[in-house]
Amino acid sequence: MVTVSVPEKTYQVQILKGMRHEIGKRIQQVWSTRQVLVMTDENVATLYLSDTVTQLQAAGYQVTTLVLPAGEHSKSLACLEKAIARLAEKHFTRADGVIALGGGVIGDLAGLTAATYMRGIAFIQIATSLTAQVDSSVGGKTAINLGQTKNIMGTFYQPDLVLIDPTYLKTLANRDLVEGYAEVVKSSALAGGEFWQLTGRIQTVNDILTNASELITQSVTYKAKIVMQDEREAGIRKYLNFGHTIGHAIELLAAGGLRHGEAVSIGMVAITKRFVAENVSSFEFLQALSQRLRVVGLPITSALVSQPAMIAQLAHDKKNLSGILQLVAVKEPGQPVIIKKSLAEMTEFIEGAS
């Protein structure tokens, strides 16, 4: 268990194999009986929705469900409107709550739904993907995409509880599991030390599953430490964007051809190559980072990185402050730094290591 404590809230991230069979009991510890909306996607619904609803009803909750299409396109204004309309239709009040049952897309959307309905109702995350379990379910970021801009509409809204059961991962396709592992490698690079050594021992997809509990705990512990120091991303929380500036841009340009974690994997290697060329990051770190990603099948290169459209996309990055991008470099494992680059400098910076 990891405790996250920020100025306006303290909550637990509970990590335990088999906990998906105790959902009703776990939620009873933090919520009184109430109406709940369980939001999920079609893939997760097929596997886990019925059992989850049965447990919640047995615990005394009045359950409404909303099943959305799987995929990034559900992080949309249309789906947000659909969710809020469902709450209004069922006469939810501020005393009721929203439960996200799914991965990062559902977590982001459900969080924003809870944050905006009646100016905020209670919210719980049940994270079923590796991406959600190691990253997106913790820290309170909620967002949807608009047009070609990722995560541009959102807010910080902390959950009341996060439930993480590593056994959910057994039903993920390999590609879905591995894309989440990119976020684990990212956090281990930022943290350094024992966590970095742990990812160095992961050599296969099966190793990810075998070590899932420790990988998740290490990732959540590191992220919680950062969030508790900088909830609103004014300073060191920006470190968590390592690989994401380029990653988000090429994810959008790929138009569904790259998963989020795959794009972040490419983004981490691409940005590190460029910082090696500027003598900020070490070549040894670049090699070790690339190896950790490559051995489990994550992509580490893409022709999209050097396209003019990718550089143009950087103007939409949320770390763009008056034309200045705040890029994250890792000098050595455990040594992240923020390097500022103007948009005008980015073409030369990107092409310099191509």
C-alpha cells in the first residue's frame, strides 16, 4: 500500500494480487452506501464488469454502468458529455460517486467526469492495465483530447482510492502489457538506484508479469513521492514527462498506429539521443535505456520523429510556455533535469542527432 497525501486530500493506493475479488469490501472502507456510476470500455466490460457490479451491489451500492468503445478516441468531449448526461439522467447528487474500471483512457475520462459533474463528486480508480497501474491512476491528472491535441482539456482531481490488482494483467494482450512497461522504464530511469537495477533484470514479457507487483509498487512509490512534492506540476512533476513531448506528438501523427507507451518509448530514446549529442546525457545511459525497451519488444525509433509535422505539433505541447518548451533530460539514472528550448530551436535540435 502507498499513501498519497496532497494539501486537500490523502488517499491509499492499494496493490494486492487477488484484490479484484474484494472490491465491494475495499470500497466500503472509504465510501458510504450511495449511487455509483461504473465507467469502463468494451474490452474490460467483457471480462470484469459483471463481477464488479455484483460485488458493488452486494455491498449495498446502487450501480449504473456506462460502457464506451475501447481506445484513445473515447477520450473525447462527446464521451464526456455522454457520461455527464448519464449521471444527470439517473439523478446523481454530490453525495454519489464515479468508479473507473479500466486503463488510462477510462481513468482520465472518468476522473474528468467526476471533477466536472456538479463541480465535483467522489471518484475511485480500479486500474486494470499496466499503464494505469503504474502511472495514470495515481496523481490526479484527468483529461480528454480535442482535435489533434492530446490531454488539452482537463484538471487535477484526486481519487478517494486506487485499487490495483496485478492479476488483471493476465488478460492483457502482450502489446497492451508491454506498452505499459514503457512507463515503468521511464520511472526507473528517473528514480535510478534499485528501481533502475530492477528494470535491467527484465528480459522478457513474462518477466514483466512475474515481477508485476514489485514493478507496480516501485512505480507508484516514485510517482507518489513526486506528486506529494508538486501536485500541480509547477516544478519536479515535470520530470514525469520524460519522453512525452516527442511521444505525444508522434502518437497523434501515427493516427492509431502507435500505442501511448510505444510512442513514449520512441520519445525517450529520441530525446536522449539528442541530449547525448549536446553532452547532457551519457551514451551509456542511452544504451541501457534502449536495451530495457528493446528486449521486451518496444519500438525505439520512428521516421515520424524527424518529420516537419512532428515539430509543428510541439507548439501544442502543454509544456510550451510562450514558445519555450521544457524538455526532460536524464543525465544518468536518477538524475533528471529540465532543459528549456525555444520552438525555433527545435528543428535544429531534432535534426542534430538524426
